[in-house]
Amino acid sequence: MTSPLQRKLKIAGPTVVTANRLADGAVVWLSPAGGWTDSIGAAAVGSTSEEVLRLLDIAHGDENTAVGAYPAPVRIGADGTPEPANLRERIRVSGPTVALPAGASAAA
């Protein structure tokens, strides 16, 4: 029997940690330095459950800056940087899928 205190996370390939910046709601990714970046290409990549759990611990320790952190699957592009591996993350990288009202910006 597994202890309820043990955290389980199934990782099936390269994974990044993403969240939303508290100040403006923008999508951000955890960087290798432990801060947040607005570029998925600059995100820290984990490939094992232990690595991703460590990244999640860092992210959850900084909920004054970014909230709702979760692991997101990525694939490694030809240039060696992470790219979204599923539709949800491609949408989050690209911004809203609907036209915003005049004067509004995706970053607002």
C-alpha cells in the first residue's frame, strides 16, 4: 500500500512546468534558474518523475509570482528547445483563440 504522503507522477517524456503569472495572468514556464520565463523555449525540462516533482516543488514555493503550476508535456525541437506537445499547450503558447475587443491586448 502506498502512503498518502508519497507523491506519484507519471512522466512519459520531456516535461516542463507551466503556470500563470499572478500579476497579469500571462502564461509562464519555470526556468532552469528557478524563476519564471515567458518563453517555453527557455523552460527547464525534466524527463523523470523525480525531476518534474523537484520542478513542481520550486514552482509551488513561488506562488506569490505564479499560480496553478502543473507539468506539461513537450517535445524537443530540432534546435534543442522545448515545444508544446499537445493542443492545450500550443494554445497557451500562442495566446487567445478568439479575437480580443479593440484596445485589449493578450498580455492584459
